[in-house]
Amino acid sequence: MDEPAAEKMHIRLRREADGARGAFQRLFRSRIVRALVALLLVGLVAGGAMWFVFARGLPSADTLLTYEPPLPTNVRGIDGTPVHTFARERRVELAFDEYPPLLVRAYLSAEDKTFFEHSGIDYPGLAGAVVDYVSKIGSGRRAKGGSTITQQVAKNLLVGDEYSVARKIREAILAHRIESALSKQQILELYLNQIFLGRNAYGVQSAARAYFAKDVGELTLPEMAYLAILPKAPANYSPERHADRAIERRNWVLGQMAGNRFITPAQARAAQGAPLGIVGRQAPERQDAGGYFMEEVRRQLIDRYGEAAKDGPYSVYSGGLWIRSSFDPAIQKAAETALRDGLVRYDRGKGWSGPIRQIDPAGNWAAILAQIGVGYEEWRAAVILSKQGREAELGFADGSTGTLPAYAATMPKRGVGGQAFDFMKPGDVIAVKREGGAWSLRNIPAVSGGMVVENPHTGQILAMQGGFDAKGASFNRATQALRQPGSSFKPFVYATALENGMTPASIIVDGPFCVYQSARLGRKCFRNFSGGNAGPQTMRWGVEQSRNLMTVRTASMTGMKKIVKTAHDMGIGDYPAVLAISLGAGETTVLRMTNGYSMLANQGRLLKPTLIDYVQDRRGKVIWKADTRPCEGCNAKDYAGQPMPRPRARSKQAIDAMSAYQTVHIMEGVIQRGTAVTLRDLGRPLFGKTGTTTGPTNVWFVGGSADLVAGVYLGYDQPRPLGGYAQGGTIAAPIFKQFAQVAMKDMAVVPFRAPAGIRMVRIDRRSGRRVFGAWPSAEPKAAVIWEAFKPESEPRRTIRREELVKRNDSPAVKRAESNRDSDFLQREGGIY
């Protein structure tokens, strides 16, 4: 091409470019275009500002990588079996791989079928939700959600459930962040573990247990589909109130699963024809085991870790702790039954004490009844709904009703007379039992008490019963009721005397004893309950027959300051140094007394009573343990049958080991010949002491074997006399006996082990003299017995066999011995 032609082409192209530029400039100068551009810029700025405003303060999605859902605290018994749960939200956390794939697909079909395709937000669904929201403004109706599973995770865990556009925007922003931080499987795992599905079930595993009493791996296809309809509104598909609606929605989910090719049409049709198959509402598993014991465990855990999530990562109701306790279900059951039976035996024949409480028969009485305990499994709490003639209509906690005929409520009204039925009125809550096809009235004893069982080798509390029934009752009489122990305190007086030079054969005068207390209190004279005295007697005899005069004389000779120090060191209590304390006038609890006796059985070594052995976090790491002693070889990788390692004993001596054994050995005589002779036919080495306080207002027995120690007391919560016939040996000791017959049935018969240095010497039980030429026999009232002495403390005076036989054959001695052994049976009250 020549130059003129090229020049012409250049000019033409430049003119075309200028024309195009000019046309663009003319178009840009158009008002419409300028308005659109301005609107776009404003939108971008506004969108950025809005994003900044709504995103500000949102948590980082990275926090979900370490998120830990609230989990219940689970308590295991002494053998490792789960026995109790502390939970406000029933939840079991599972890994994603533990959920059946078909169950996951059921939730995807019901909630978010494009979950694996979108990036956190389903834009078509969101647009539809916006249109629905706009259309319902001012109508009071709630718009459909349009949320993806990711958005639901954001809402449930991080944003909240506020109904507003702002919340929806924040939810969308956070959903986008979650998708960038977590995998789809991690998001689904959070969702399936967190969602609320009704019946206080959080997470799908808990819901499977709540609705079908199954684990997720055992669910059938229609059961999976039912659980998948619950996230939006569990109450709308309640099987009790909306079964038809639930079936319709479940079948829709099954249809969606078939449409998504997760199941075949034939599987869908078969599942759609199945009934719901939902079980009735159930109480939380393991919730009622060892009520008083578990309540004390709960109190201790809350004191240590707090109650709610705000209190820290180990809080009781959300920390997912695993507790190994010393709770022994079999021993607990034996203690519960023995104490309840003892309370009922004492209360029998005194008449009906009136209704348990009054409630509104027109209100939600079933829910209230569910919180009321009546002790025995075969007893039930019932409310009187109405009375017609000689029948009363009853309502029960499960919503059912029954009839109480007048002839089944004929026990007299306590303190008034007349039949109990005549005093009943609508709203009264009573206890009934099914007998012969009809309900009959039962009475909750007005008297109460407490019982504790301890392992004397370790201090572990194996059982605890703080009253007739723990359900609905917060006061634990085993740990909270301060009571005078009466004569059950005396062993600590004599243990102190033994530490200060006396022996079991020491002669103590059972005679009048008076002391000047102070100018204000004046002169105080003590007495035995019987009013008489037996003259000089051995310490052993004084303990076996529970003689007050011998006890206060011993306390005076030993020194009350030393005795109250022993009481302090043994954990019984802190008391003033006055003689009345030696007779059990200071207050204590049955837990402290049981632990004190356990220390005596443990050869005087210090014990701290514990209900919790150790605490693990949700991952199994031990974060607290009661026994902090190092144990060499306990964490060995291999075990080839060698003896198990044992930590070394490090406990301090609360009292001298030999003094403790002497005290226990003396108290074995209380079982063989003394105030607890009712226990003799248990046929095993036992020690113990009864106690009865002034009135009598409290009756006690504390004691046991070398491997098991228990304490029990009985009395009114507002102290008042139990009746002149009430004694520790006739009321409290039989409760222990019933317990021991069950709890000790399969236990080895083990004697109390004497510590090094103890010398067993033959003595005359009555005079305390050393015996030559005669041997102890198995007869409980044999004149010659083995007695325990410290080195060089044996009796110097002796008695020959011939003299012993001659003395014991005399009528006067036989009569005196008979009177002394029966003296405690004739008592009607007082501290002894």
C-alpha cells in the first residue's frame, strides 16, 4: 500500500475511534447511565459498610475447630458401671463416622439436599425466604427459614435464635466463614450432635434413646425419617398430640429420600406404611440411683468446678466429666431397705400422719407427683382427685387414675382418732400400694434418720441414706443433721483413757459421782439410768453395759481436754471440755461417727471419708483424685500375673494403734454380752456401740466388721421423745442387723487384726485378774476371756482356776451377774 492510501486509512481509523469515544462519552453523560453507575457505587459502598457492621463482633469460625458441646457429667460406681448422670441437656457426642450414612441422608433430604453443593448459603432458598418474609410483614406470622445446615450450625452455636433480618444476615456471613474453616463432614458432625429434638434430647443419639430406646446404629429407616423431621419444631410432631401430622411429615421425608435416590421407591413405600413405634416418655437413665449419695456427690462437684458453663470448662452440667465414685449399688440398696424398714417398724401402729402435701387437683398434678418420693418401689404417690361416697378417685404421675375404697384406708388418724379415709379431701397427696387388685393406703413415717457405710481401710463411702426417700428432698440427714450421739461416743472416751495409762482390765467404780462445775452451774451429780450402781468393775464391763457413772469417772481421771482433743483428731467434732460431752452430749453427724469408728477399725490411722475416687475430663484425663499417693509400677505397660502394686500407707495416726485395737476388742464384747447382743447371731467378728440420748430423742448404732463399718441413727427432724421403750439396742441395732444380713452375706469372715506389740492375756472378765489353769471358751458369758494389753501392762494380780469356779458357782454371783446383764434391757430413756 502506498503512503497516501495508508494515511487515509489511519485517518479513517482515528476518526472511528474518536467517534466511538465520543459516543461512549455521550452515553456516559446520559442521566440514566450516570444514575445507574452512582447507584452501583452506592450499593457497593453500602454493602461493604453493611458487611462491616453485621460482621463486626461475630466469632471466628475457627473457634468451631475446638468447639466442645455441653455434655452431661456421668458417674460410675465402685465397679466402673455407669450409675448416674447430671444433665440439663441430654446429649451424647458422636464422631461423624459413627452416624449411619442413611441417617445422615435422611437429615439432608429433610433439611438441606444441596448441602454438598453449596458454599454455606442456598441462594434460591434464601431468596424465597426473603420474599416470604416481606409478604408476612405485619401479619404476625413467622416466615419460613430457608436456612442451610451450615446456617443452622451458625445460629445454634454462635449467633442465637433472634427473629430478625439482622440475625439472618449475620447467620449468612458466619455460614460463609464456617464453610471456609471446616469440612462438610465436620459441619454435619456439629449439627447432628447439637440440634434440639424434643424430650430434652440434644443431638441425634440422645433423641434415638429418648424416642425409640435405641442407639443410632439400631434405628430402622422409618425411625431415622421421624428423627429427621424434628429439628424445625419438635413440639409440632409430638407423638402424643400430633401423631397424624408426624406420620405425614415423616412420609414426606421418605419420599424426598426416594427422590434423591438415597433409597428405592419400594423401600420408601414399605417405610411409609410402618407405625411411628415411639416409646413413652422415660426418666433419664440412671437418674434415681443412690439419691442421697449422688446428691452429696453433686454438691461436692459444684463446690469444686461450678454448675454452669460460665463457671469453667469442667462445670457439672456441661463439662462432660466422668466421675469414679465409691458407690456400691448392692450395699446402697441394702442400706436403703434396712433404714426404710426400720423407720416403718418404729412408726407402725401410730396411725396415719396425714397427707404428704396438698396440690391443686385441677392443675398439672401429674408433673408434681413425679417429683414426690414415697420410698419403696411398690408404693406410689397419688393425689385425691375427688371423693364420692366411700371411694376416692386417685391420680398418678403417669397420668393414669385409680380408686381407693374406704375399707383400704381404715388406719386411725394420728392424734385424733377416726378412720384416715374420713379426713381425706381432694388435693391431698398420699402414698398407696397395690394389693389384691385394689389400692390401699400407706403411711410415710414421721420419724426419720440417716445411715452411712464405709470401707475402714480406705475411707471410701460405699452407701449413704439420708432419710426415707431422696426424691424431692434436699436435706441429707447423713451429712447435715447434727445430733447427740449418746453412748456411741463413749468408745472415744475409753480410747483416750487407754492412751493415758488405763487398761481394759482397769477397775473403775460404778458409784455416785458429783462435780462442781462453776458458780453459775453449781454442783452436778451424774447417774446411771437404772438409778443404781454396781461398785468396782472392769473397764470392759462398763463399756459392754454402757454405764454412765463409770464413763464420767474415767473422763474425769483422764482429763476432758484430752478427750475433746481425741474427738477433734478423729473428726467427730469440736467440743468444750465439760464432762457431759463424755456421755455424748455434743452434736455430730452419722457420717463423722462412722468415719471415727472406721479409724478405730483401721488401727487408729487417719481416714478422710470420700465419695469420689477421681474425676476425668471428657477426654479421659484425670484432673482430680482423692488418693494422691505415688504408686510405683501402677502404670506398667505389661501385666504377666504378678502381684498388683499397692501405694504405701502414708496416713497419720489419729490415736495409738494398740489403743485403737483395745477399744475395738472391748466393743466386740458389746456384741457378745452387751447392749447390741441382738447382733451376736450374725456369726462373725463384729464391734460396735449403741447410743440413746435424753428423752430419748435419738437412738444410734455404729460398728461393723474389719472390712465394713456402718452407722445409723433414728429420730425426728424436730427433736421430740421417741417413747420410753426406744433404745439403740432395740431400734438402731436391728436396722444394722438387717443391713448386715444382706451386705455381709458373701463377705469373708475376717477377725480384727492386732497391731504389733499387743499381748493377748487370759483374764477373769468380772475381776480383771489374770487367770492360770483355765482357758476361754466360745460361750459369750464365759468367765475367762482373752484380753488385749500393751506390753508390760498386763494385770499383776491373778486368780486360780479353783477359786474362779468356786466364786462363779455361788448363788449370789449368779444373781448379780444376771441382774447386770439384763439391766440395759430395762432402760426406758436417758443417755446411756
